[in-house]
Amino acid sequence: MRKLIAFDEDTFDKLKQLGRDQMLSLQDLADEAFMDLLEKHGVPADLKDALRKSAADAGDSTAKAGRKPRKRSKTAA
């Protein structure tokens, strides 16, 4: 799918230079940036990540449901 994104000239020049420095295309830089953004907001990037997150969430809720609150003992130090 293609979408247009507008950059100001200075930003575009810096992105082109970064791409040259790291031998990456503008598409590679955009892919990395959007994957980082999704990760930052907790959105799974692909099916594998979604399944991993789902399994972790299920494990957490199961562990929390079976846990009993601990009683704190008051001992003098």
C-alpha cells in the first residue's frame, strides 16, 4: 500500500543523510520508525508479537488470580 507523507525540506535532507550514513533507504528508516512507534504504544507489530503478548497477558492474569495476599509480620529490627 502506498501513502504520501510530506516532510519539510530540512527534515527530508536529514533523513536522506541518515539513510546514506547507515546505508538504508528512506523506506527502511520509515519502517523502523513506525515499528518503534507501535512498540512504544504497546501495539503488536506482527502476528508473532501479538501471540507472544497474548500469552504473556494470559499468564499474568492466571498468576494473579491464584495469588494470595501475604501477611506482613511486625518484628522489631
